[in-house]
Amino acid sequence: MSTWLKSAAQVVFLIAFSWLMNLIMEICHLNIPGSIVGIVVLFVLLQTKVVKLEWIDLGAKWLLAEMLLFFIPSAVGIVQYKDLMLASGLRILVVVVVSILVVMAATGLMAENLAKAKETNAS
């Protein structure tokens, strides 16, 4: 099977899996987004080898590579909230910048701690 066709099939699988999780959350009347539950369930399925990484690898890589395109509609949607941006834009910007810095710092510290733990275990 060609790489392009395999990637397309894997993307379709991931979308169908997401829809299924959304449907399950709707049927169960739970206030948790189906996409979040889907990520957790897919992680568990990957860890238990029920779903093999090869089954979703190419599709997931393509989706990650094109992720920026998925944010364009929300970025363009901000145009509709001109009054909100004029009134609270600076506060929103501060929250976004601070949250980005916190996530970057937490990720860096976690990666550093994991690297140290790996070095300690290897020695």
C-alpha cells in the first residue's frame, strides 16, 4: 500500500476514533470532552499493544505537521471580537504569554529531570 494511502487511512481512523469517543461521552452524559478521553484511551491502547504504533504513526505525523492549519479559523475568528480585544486585549495577551512561559518552563524542567534520571539509571 502506498505511503499516501496508508496516511489517509490512518487519518480517517483517528477521526473516526475521535467521533466515537465524542459519541460515547454524549451518550454517557459526561462533561468531559470526547477528544480528551480519546487521547487517554488511545494512549492506553498503545501502551497495552492493542493498537500498534504502525497503525497510526503516519497519520499522526501528518496531522501534527499540519496542525497550524487547524488554528487559522480560531485566529481569524478573533476579528469578530474587536470590542473585547480593545477592552481586554492586553490582559488576554499577558495571560497567553505567562501561560506559554509556564508551560515552556515546566516542560524544560521535566525534560531535564527525565534526562538526569535516565543518566542515573544508565550509570
